[in-house]
Amino acid sequence: MSDSFVHLHAHSAYSLSEGAIKADKLPALARAAGMPAVALTDSGNLFGALEFAQAASGKGVQPIMGCQLWLARPPADQRPGQPVPPDPLIVLAANAEGFTNLQRLSSLGYMGDDPSGKPALGLRDICDNAAGLWVLTGGTTGPLGRLLAEGRRDAAEALLGDLAGAFTDRCAVELHRHGTALDAAVEPGLLALADARGLPIVAANDVQFATADMYSAHDALLCIAEGTTIGARDRRRVTPEHWFKPAAMMRAAFHDLAEACDNTLAIARGCAVMAEGKKPELPLCPKVRPGMTESETVAQMAREGLDIRLRDADAATQARYHERLTYELGVIERMGFSGYFLIVADFIQWAKQQNIPVGPGRGSGAGSVAAWALTITDLDPLRWGLLFERFLNPERVSMPDFDIDFCQDRRDEVIQYVRREYGADRVAQIITFGRLQARAAVKDVGRVMGMSYGQTERIASLIPNNPAKPVTLAQAIEGEPRLREMQATDEGVERLLTTALNLEGLYRNASTHAAGIVIGRTPLIDIVPLFRDPRSDMLVTQYSMKYVEQASLVKFDFLGLKTLTVLQRCVEILAEQGVTIDLATLPETDEKTWAMLCRGDAAGVFQFESQGMRDVLRAMKPDRFEDLIAAVSLYRPGPMANIPAYCARKHGEKWDAPHPKMRDAVEETYGILVYQEQVMRIAQELAGYSLGTADLLRRAMGKKNAKEMADQRAIFSAGAVERGIPADKATEIFDLMEKFAEYGFNKSHAAAYALISWQTAYLKANYPVAFLAASMTLDLGNTDKLAVHMQEASRLGIKILSPDVNRSRADFTVEDHNGIPAIRFALAAVKRVGEQAMKDMVKARDAGGPFDSLAGFAERVDPRLLNKLQLENLARAGAFDSLEPNRARLVTGAETVLRRAQATAEERVSSQIGLFGGGAPDPLRLPDMPDWPELERLTQEAEAIGFHLSAHPLDAYASALKRLGVTGSAHLTDRVRAGASRVKVAGTVVNVKERNTKSGSRMAWVRLSDGAGGFEVTLFSEVLHRCREMLGEGSAIMITADAKLEGETLRLTASECETLERAAAGVGQELRIAVDSADSMAAIRDLLAREGRGKGRVILLPRLGLGQEVEVALAGAFNTGPRLAQAIKMLPGVGAVTVA
């Protein structure tokens, strides 16, 4: 027999945190080893089956479709509270029926609920689906090996009998020789079992890594998976033998059992099936009209919808649109996509009927009149010059792809509707895999190697963190001299980096794609293997996005867009105030909106929030919708270079097109090529392309295929010359188009998003209070974003009212405050209180009216929904000020409130009192204590909310800040624009971010808040070293900084830094103390003496009889300031204390 060998038991990286071979590399390993075939048998899954099969195609290696199934232990082996791990069995597909059964078995494993957490199957399930499959018994660690090791030979014989009976002539006993004592102990028993039943034996190596030198890296991978360290004793290990050994080594290992190796080849020859790609197959839409086909239904619905869209249009316009619709419907029918349009239209129309916000369009689908007529999109394609062929090209058959945005809060309702309509067994999410990226690999490997957290963090910090375009570890080492030096001089670091390089890119977990949904024509278990995300009851495909579409399934994208939810919430708030807004009919000529955009006042405006985009708006001064489309398209790397030219030409600079026939295509963008659709129109006008072939030209330019581009250049030149354009001019124009293709944008997508931008801008310009309240509600749990909204409210002069258990709701709301609309802070935005608990609290208040006392509150709120921390944080935030203004007293007495709530609940259960009590409740007895000093009160409030709300610590320094010449954040940019290059700023520290510079020194960005807003100051190493002790969160500091404007962005670089208390003491503040009792005088003098001498004056205001008051100036100068003022205010017999 041959001296070759086939690995029939091999794991890829899809055996998550177990296999260390990428699935597409497995065929190459087999080919390099001279093996004719190789099996992929990942643990419980077929995640990599299609990828593996495609990688083997044309490589001269036969891919064998397999899986390591998990056989659940029988009930007699189970112990309560002690999950018993299932046993591995290897199954291989021999034919098409076998592959179908393989998919079913893998799916059923995930549909089960084994106590071990693995996708285990019962023996009956495996035997019932055995047709067309080979089974290998799993070797030493399989069920037979385990039973023999436990001395249960009879049970092993019975199990083998069941398997042999079900799999008939496709059952083999698997043998392992990894050099372990267990291998040697169970092998005689396995051979005896095989001999007794006349079953073949098969040699296998349970391959988990590619080469012998990968052992230590693989060992680290196992530790990462278990959260343990390499030095731990009681952890999972495999031997160094579990690598992809060549045939000679496997035959040498089984030199006395040559048949075990020969049988691997025989089994491989008997496995004649592989996972293959198939053409897309659309599900059948249940909404086809009676007596009609899908095409007829779509055509009728589209014509009806277009008539509604054009009800106010003249006859000529209607004819033009219907002509385009007829053309599109013909293309859709010929390409077989009528069902696709019908399905998408159905669930979008259902969503709109349920008042679920749906985006106006996304991607090239906005270019279709049929989609507009079916209300799939809400942007008129003809009005904005959008092309159908950019979406669906009759000259290139590919699936259409509508990306649909839904309100993020209600997106799942639409998915549930689709599940009801098509069947839960035919609808699934798409799996996605998280990879071990460079930084994570270094941190994980450092941990399992036992390196200190600090050392690992220092190494990881030298790897650039760019989630959008991750830097590989190899790239980081190449680009960072300190990493190379550490690698060369420190053996531990060298070992860490080598291990991390070997593990980088391997899969570490499985989750679901954020948007993709597939719908099957038949139950999905008959089409693809399925997975189950334990966090959801919805099916998930085992194939990822790329491969699920190759398995005949059609993907539908259900995206969640927060902005749609903000828009909807704003419209609801306005409706509560009696204002009706229809987002579909907002006027595009609203002067307030255009004026706001021209000022660059775009905080909260979709797509235009960034500082760079605001700079573009100020320069562009947009005054038409086309400008917004262009801005969305131009503000990207590459085309950004054309922004100055666009703005200059818009404001009067002359321009001309390279050829008169191009002018129509480029006039709206002042001669600048911005959109992919412009290339298509130029090809049509100048060279006679159809729009379909023009789209092929656009694609060719994007792919930069040299041969294809040469062919297209010849076609374009010939067509242009035929139409009277000189050959050299045709070459010049083609070169221009080719250069543009590097950055051309999809106009349909830009136009759809520009429409959302306009809607947000309109609401902000005309209804800023409602818009800001809606925006804050959607950022309830994000303190940083709420702080930005607070600054915007301050800039716009919008009052934010403190949270109040009697006036706030769980969300941010709008209420009248002294005749002016204001925003009431949301209860659920207080930290660590829980949104649902706050909704329940508001529900109790709504049911029984406002709470009239703390006791009344305690007796009406369900104590199961409110704990001590929630109550304390609400008190710190000021939410109980209307019932108990002394916040310190309530925080200290929180347990008293909760005990009353619990006692009342128990009495209610025993029916001794009604739902709202039996009369006025007895008052609560809270601790008798003074409230916190003002600064402490503000600190506690900031901790509960995330920022200062009712006041700011800097308010107490107002007079000192004026004397010190400090510029407030609201006026910084104006001062620098007026010529100031050095400024003094002050604020409380919000956060500090440090990093290493290229030279190895430390620098920091310090975020400060001064009540009017927030700003950032850069501290380089020398200043950072002097100031680090002052940078604790909440500390009040003053910084002298060099200032400059880069565009509209203000850059502040610190040169000096000191505490604000010390700076204020240096300018001498006047302390005015109202004295109610002479007894306090001695205590005041003691405090002044302890503070020491300074530059401030102290004025005593003793109250005399008959309401008279005199001023007494104390001799000397004192170290006055807010901290001293607070201490004096706490003394008995002292009234008001002010700092001036």
C-alpha cells in the first residue's frame, strides 16, 4: 500500500481558542506534506467548511468535510451541579446525503442545552442521522477510550455496537499515539473492540497546530481560553505531538499497525463530497397578490405607489417618471429580482405602518424609482440625478442589496415581523468572529506568561491603537524602535512577542453580525449549518457573511441608526406641545436652517458634527441641498483636497469643463468630479456607453485591473473619436476619470444621508430645546456625550433643570420654566439607578400624584425596584431636593427610607393598607445633621451625574478669576482670533489621558470644565512632571497656555500650572461673614490663624439688635478663598459667607 497518509482528525482556528491553524491554510499544509487529502473536523461546528473547501480547490488536495461532534454523557453519568463533559466523536461526509446530515447534526448540537455548555448530542440523534457519514470513535479521549480507562469495557462494547449498527460499514476505531500513558493504556482495549466486531482501525493525531515549534504558542492559547497561566498546575494541556505531522512520521509512529495508516487513505477515497457554492435562491414572498406572479404584483404596487408620489405633478412629469419605472421594472423582472423588491417593500411598509422610523435610503438603492414608488426609499431619484444602473446593472448580474436603516430602539420589532411572516426556522442572523488583534494578543500572552500588568501594558502601549485599520504586530515592531530594542535585549519580551505573533489573527469568539439577516426558501437547517447565540432565541448561520451568500442564501441588512430615533423622539416631544412635524415634507428653503449651517453651528447634526465638517460648512456657506450632498461626499481622505476649489467656485471663481459635452455632468459640482455617477454620465455622453456598460467602466476603474483598464481605455477612446472628440482629448478625459476613480463617492448614498442631515439641522434650528432633549435621551448612558450636550445647551442659552422625583421622567423632557422652554434632567441619566427602575418610579408617581413627602415616596414605591445605592445617587443628584433639601441627611438616612418602603410593602401584602396608604404617613426620622458644604455638595452631585449641573465649583472663584485675568471657555476662541497667543484658563479636571511620545517621554491631554463648557490642554513632559499631583479628577486648577487656531480648532499647550486655591490666594479675595452670635468669633479667629497670612481682607458683619448690622474689618491680610469660606460657614452662629 502507499506510504502516504491522510489526517482525518484536524482542527482549525474555528475550533475557537483550541485550534491554531487557519482553515484556508490546511490544504496547503497537506499539499506540502504530499498528502492527497485532508479532513477538517472542528469542534462541534462547520464554521470553516466552505472556506476550507474553496481553499482546497485547484490545489490537488481533496477536502474532506467533517466535524468533531460532542456525544452527551448518558443521564446515569450526570451529577447535579457538576456538569460532566461530553465525549468527542469524529464524523466525515462520504456523499451529499452525508454532508446534509453533517450540517443537521452540527446544528442540532447548538440547539440543545447540555449542562457542559458544549453543543452536545444524544446518541439517538447521531444514529438517526448517520446515513452517508463515516464515524471515527475519537481515539483516547473519545467515549470508547474514556470507558476503557474507567474499566467499563461492557459499556464500551455496547456503545460501539450502537455506532456500528447505525453507521454500518462506515464505522472505524480511532487510535492516538501522542506518547501518553493513557494512549498506551487504552490502545489494547480499542484494538480488541475493533477486532471483535471486524471494524477497521484508523490512525489519527488530533491535529491542533501546524508545526512542532508552535507548541508553546498553542499552549498559551489554551491558557488564554481558560483564563489561567502557563505555570498553573490544574489546567488543560495537550502534548507537543498534536501538530500536522508528515506521512512518514505518522507511519513511523504506527509502524506496527500499517493498516491503521492505510485505512486513512481508503476512507479519504470514500469521501466524495465537498461544500460548494450555489446560486442565490430568494425566499417566496407571502404577499403576492391573488392571481398574480411576483413580477406582476411588484409592477402593480409600484405603479400605484408612483401615482401617489406624483399626485400633484403635471402630465409630462408623470409620463417621464412612469417611463423610467417601466424600464426599471423590465430590468428587475429579467434579472429575476421581483421577489426581492417585494420582500423588502413588505417589511419596510409594515415598519412605517407601526410608526417605526425608517431611513430615506442608504447606498445605491436610492437611485431606483421602483424603490421610491414602493416606499423602500424616500428620495426622488430623478430630481437629484441618481442612477438606477449604479444599483442594478442589467449588464452584470449580481444580487441587489438594499441597506435599510431603522430606529435602533425598534429595529428588532421589524426582524420579529419577518420571523413571523416567513417562519422562525427560515430566518437567521449571520455569524461573525472576533479575532485576536495585536494589542490583545500581547496583553493576553503577557498575562498567561505571568508577566506583570505594568510591563505588559508598557509593551502593548507601543502598538498603535487604530480600530478602523488595525496595525499588525509585525508592522508595529517594524515601525517602533523601542519594541525592537526590547525584543533584542529582553528574553522574556522576545518570547512574548514571538508567541503573540503566532497567535495574532486567530479567532477567539463567535457573535452575530450587527445587521445581516438571511431568509431561506425552506427551513435553514436544510440549507446551512446553524449556530445559536445564547443571548438570543434567534437562529444564527454557522457561515460568515462572505460564505453564507455563497450557500444560496440572500442577505437583508437591518441597520440601527440612532439619528432616526433622535428624530422620532423630537417629533414626539413637539407633538406633546401641540406642534405637528412631518419629516417627509420639511421645506428645503428654511432660512434659519441654512443660516445655522453657514455658521458651522452643527453640533448634533447628522454627518456634520465634527470640527472638520463645521469648518467645511463655514467655508462653503451652503444654500442648496446639492451642497450638503457634495459636502458629505468630499469630506473624506483624497477628495478633501477639492474642498477649497469647490468653495471658491461656488462663491464666484470661474471654471470650465475639459470638454463642453462634460458640462452637464459636472455643473452641479462646479466642474469637480465628486460622484461615481458623474463618471457614468460622462462615459455615456462622450463615448456612447450605455449606463450599464458605464457602470462596468466605473467598477473597472475602482478595481485597477491593468488589462481591464486597457480594454476600457480603447473602448472609450474609440467611442469618443466616433463622436467627434480628438483622440488626445479623449485620453486626457479618461486619465481624469481614472484618477477620480480612486475617491469617487456614491451620490445615491450621499443624497440619502444628506436628507437625514437636513432633517436634524431643521429641527435643531427651529426647535432646539426639543431637539436637544431628544438627543440627550438617546445618550442617557453616555456621560461624556451628555456633557457635550450640556455645553451646547449652555451655548444656546437653554436651561437644564435638575432631576426631580416629582417633575422628571425617565427620559429628558421639555417643560416651561418661567415662561421659557427648558430641559428637565432625566432620572435615568443619574448614574447607577437603572432605566427600568426609574420608569417604574415615574409610573407610581403618575398613578397617585406627586410625592408630598419622603414618607409618602417610601410608601408608594416598590422596594424591590429601588436599592440603597439608587436612592443615595438620586439624593446626591438633587432629585429629592423638593422633599428634603438636606442631601447629606438623606444619603445618610437612605436605609431609613428603604425600611419604611419595605414595611409598607409587607403591610400591603397582608391587606392592612390600601395601595396609596391609609391616610397621611408618619414622618420619617432622618439623622439630624448639617448639609454638605457647597463644594462637597457639588462634588457629590458630579459623582452621581457625571458632571456639574446645578452649579460649578468655579462659581465660588468668580471674583478671583476676574482678577487673575482668566478667560472662560466660551470666549477662548474669540480671544485667540483677536490676536492673543497666551491665555490663562481655569477649570476642574474631567479626565487625563497620558501617552509616550516618539522620544519616549510622557505627555498628557487634560480635559477641563469651567461651567460654560469643556476644553482640552496639552501638557508636555516638563510641565506634566511639575503638575501631575494637581491633576486628580475634580481638582480645580489654573493653567497658563500657549494658544493657536488651526482652522477652527483651538490648540492649548500648557506652560504653567497651579491649583486654583493657591492662585486665588495670590490676588486677595474679600471674605464677608454674617455673624449671628458673638460665640462664633473665637472659632472664626482660630480658622483664620490656621490658614495663615495672605492678601485677602476679612469683613465681619455682626447682627445687632433691631435688625441693625455693622461692618468690622479685621486687621491684617488673610489667606482667603472658597475653602475657608466653607469651613467658616459650617460654624455655629455664622450666617451667610460670601467671597468677593
